[in-house]
Amino acid sequence: MPKLVTVIDVSACCYRIAKVVWVGENDFGVNFSSAEFEISPAEMAALLALDRKPKADHPRKPKALEKRRWPRMRTRLRPVVLATIDQRFLADSQMVDVSAGGARLRCGDLQAIPKSIIVYDVAERCARRGEIVWKGGSDLGISFTSDAFKASPATLKRRHSAIG
């Protein structure tokens, strides 16, 4: 883990330099050491496009029971909002990786998450319906059951602030 990292806030189109102050098994803590620097929409689109390419420079050891039909793409913990099928806010979450068929999400309280949910991708401003297919630690696996559709961030935000 490097001592200095760049933290990109996709939803605010900015980044900050931060010092890593602690490292855990699946996470780490930072102290921000700079002001926010704005990222143009074109630069943000380029960063997101790079993030969607499969990473071949770090080959993984194949697992005996690998059942994936689509390649996974890292998302650098992109922010997502989980909602019920009737669009009630459930939790803020982070997308660890994504494929055409599903995603791995990191969420605090997995107990409150029902089997069928809507995953709203804050960066892409779209949503997909999905089914939880596995849970482990603070991560859960989602199998998408719909294509991506545009969703109103304002509607989810109102519901989010009304509940949270």
C-alpha cells in the first residue's frame, strides 16, 4: 500500500491527495492532505472508461469452481445506493467490481438488505434491478435481473434524506 493515495470523488467530480494512516484486511483509513481539485467531465469520463477495462496486469489464480460468464471490471469502490423494488432507500454502498451480469458490493449492514433490490450507480446515474446471490463479511454478490435504466438522482436523494 503506498503512503500517499489519490482519492477520487466520482459524484462531485473532484479529487484529493491523502496519506494512508492505517491498513486493515479489506479497508484502510486516510487523512486528507490537500484541498479538492476539480476534474472536468471529459477527464472523469476517461477515468471511468479506464476503470471498465479488465485488468490483465494482475493475473489471478483460477479458482476450481469459477462460474463467471462475464469478465469482472474493478470500479475503485464507486458509490452506489441500494433501494427496495418499490424504491425505498436501504443503504449507501460501494461497488467493488462489476460485470455484465452482476456486481460485488460492499455494505455495512447486510441484515437489512432483502433478496431483490435496485442498485443505483451514482457515477453512471442509472439503476438496475438485481438479486442477492451471496453474502460474505461486508460484501455481497448481486446478479442483475434487468438492463440499466436511467433513474432520477433527485428522487432517490429525497427518499434518502427523508429516511436518513
